[in-house]
Amino acid sequence: MAITRFAPSPTGYLHIGGLRTALYSYLWARKTNGEFKLRIEDTDNARNNEDAVKAILEAFTWVGMPSDCEIEYQSKRVDIYKKYINQLLEEGKAYKCYMSREELDALRAAQEAAKENPRYDGTWRPEDGKVLPEIPADIEPVIRIKAPLEGAITFEDGVKGSMKFEANQVDDFVIARANGMPIYNFVVAIDDHLMGITDVLRGDDHLTNTPKQIVIYNALGFEVPKFYHMPMINNPAGKKLSKRDGAMDVMQYKRDGYLPEALLNFLVRLGWSNGDQEVFSMDQMLELFDPKNINKSASSYNAEKLLWLNSEYIKAVSNDRLIEELKFFDLDLSDYAKRMEILDLGKQRAQTLLELKTAVTTILDVPTQYEAKGTKKFVKEDTPVFLKEYLEVLEKNKDDLYSVDNVENITKPFIEEKGLKFPQLFQPIRIALTGGTQAPSVYDIISILGYEETANRINSALELGFGKE
Ligand code: GLU
């Protein structure tokens, strides 16, 4: 049973890298009948804002991955952290450091000059028999933790394998600032322990935090969780994913007409695989996901694949669901009699909900103008003659136009009899019915619109001379 968490810092919106981490954590918890917990890491007051928290929670609601516990806010837990800082001080596992800014700068400069890694030199670290400097009157101390002076900090990463950080790579780092506020790595370790987190899945940009957190776990006698550090998502050129490549607000994907399940399916494959399977329902993800199959190398964002997946999901979900989704784009088909037909038609080619909306409104909206290029090419002198004749044929069969096959069976003999080529009839009809030549099959449109509306639109186009000069 894995207890996992996703712990965003609300410094902006939730982006897809974060959502991928959350998804993997969610899947692993659910798959093992464990729990997935959300924690908002908002101790850095200056950079956090409530809108960002709202935006993150909104994104979680949209994708449907609820937290299994009440959401924890670090800003409300400062007293808890302070208690542990004091405990470490009392136990002699942490100490006050009175080094001034100038002294620290001088230390760093000397280390850089000697081509050494910058690290705290232990001036204020208490040791048996060591005489500490005199406490300066004008300096509020920071609190540092005693990191091991020798040996190594090791752990088995679920993705990267055995990890080893030599003791000299981790210094006595600060766990609380001079104002008493605990710092990032400290609160993460405390919270992960108190929230009972067994498995920490996060981006490998956090890898260097892990030995520090292990120092904290060890100092407090907490069990160290299992870590999985996941490689980043890159752009197709192998560089860090930028906003332009897709590293945008998760909610932007909603606004761009993606279904959440398509986005999650896309993300599950960005860094994890099960053979060469591409399409995964949530149930399949839950059945198959295992963090041990997380890729070791960075994955590459592929916008085309996301579009393809989205078009697959648009075809697969129910029309009732699409009706609900389209409301977000100000299209309400709930009361439209032919809603099923029009959606069946529109979703054949739509890659996004926005394209689906366009496909639908292209048919629903009475054209207010006619595409000049198409009109010039396809509306000829004899066009009105056979359009009128065709309308007569439709009128005679008006009760049968409900099915696409019927419309086809009625239309084909007419075309043959008149010796027409398909585009001669179909393109002017497309223009009359939708304003342009890019609409789907004429049979489909006529069967959706029915006789009256088809006749009205064709007659209007004829009356207006298709808008020709
Ligand atoms: N708050 C961190 C972030 O947003 C994540 C911390 C963690 O996963 O340990 O990157």
C-alpha cells in the first residue's frame, strides 16, 4: 500500500510536468489501495498567492484526481515545524549559527578561489572539547543541522537505482532562518513523515534535495520513504520544455478543447510505457501502472500525439458527454433534435472540442455570406436550374431525408439522370447550406437539416445570387 503525495508550490499555475508527477503518484496510490494526498507548499509567502492555489485545485478538479485527505497547507503548519526544530536543538542535532552575511560571503569567495565546492565550514558546529566563538550581540542566528562528516548518504531510487552522495557533498545546511521560519527541505521531510508518505514520486530536479531530507529523517529517527525521481519532459529538440512547446497551464488545455482523459493518457506515456500500447483508459492505467517501469531517460513532448489521442477520445466518449463539454465553449445542443446525428458527424474529424464546435456550428448556423472563391468556381449559369430541380426531388421525398442512405439513394439517380458531375451539384449545395466548400458530406448535412431548412438555405442562396456581384 503506497501513500503518495503531490506537493506543488503555488508560485503559478499547474503545468503539465507537475500534472504528470501528480498522475503517477495518484495511479500508484490507487493501484495499491493506498492514498494520494495533496499538499500546498506555500511557506514562501512572497511568491505564493491564493489565485495560484485556486488555479491548481481547479486543474485537479478538471482532471478528476481528488486528494484522499484534506489538503494540507504548509503555511498553517509552521508551529509543527518549529517544534521539531526545537527538538533537534535540544538533542544537540542542530545548532545556532551566528555567522554574518559578510563572513559567509568571505568563506564562499575563499572556497571559490581555491576551486572548492561552497560549503559551510562548521564554525559554529558544537563538538566535544571544541570552543565556540563568542556569540555576537547583533546577529540573530540561523539554525543548522549536523550533517554526517564522513561516509555517504545512500538510497535506492525507484527509477535511478542506487544513489550515493558522499558526506562532503552535504554540509550543515540551514533548517531555520534567523526569523525562525523553517526552510524548504525541512518542512518537506517533516510533512512527508507526518502525512505517512511511503513513496515520494517527483521530478529529478529535486534529486539534490533528497540527501538533505535524508539527513533530516535520520536526525529525527523517521523512516525514509521510497523515492522515485523522474526524468524531465523535454521538447522535441531535446531542450527544456518551454511555454511555446506546451509547458503551459493545465487549464489552457481545457480552453484549447482537450478532454482531460486524453491529456492524462498523453502524460502517462510521457515517461512510462507498457509495451507499445498508446491508448489507456483510467482503469487500464490503474491496472498496469508501476513506477518501476518509469523511463530512465527524459521524454519528449509530442503535440501531434496529444492531438491524435484527443481525437480518439472525442470519438470514444458519449455524445451526452460531448454535449456537456461543449457548453464550456458556449454551445448548448441539449435541446437540438438532431444532436446525436450532428455530433456523430462532427466528431469524425474533430481533433479538439473547438474543432467539434466549428464542425457543428458550420452546419447549424445559417450562412450570412458565401465563400467568393468557391462560388466563382462552382456556381455557374446553369446551377440555379438544377438546384431547383434537385429541391423538387427532395421535396417529393421529404419524409425520407432523415437517413444519410436515403438522401444518397435519392440523389444519385438525379445526378445520373441530369448527367452531372458530383462537384457540380455538391459544391454549390455546400456553399448554400454552410457558406463554404469545406463542410462534410452533403448527404449528412441534408439529413441533419431536413427538407425545410435545406430548401430555405438553398432558396436564400439563389435569391442572393450566392452573393455574386
Ligand atoms: N514543492 C515542490 C515543487 O513544486 C515539490 C516538492 C516535492 O515534491 O518534494 O516543485
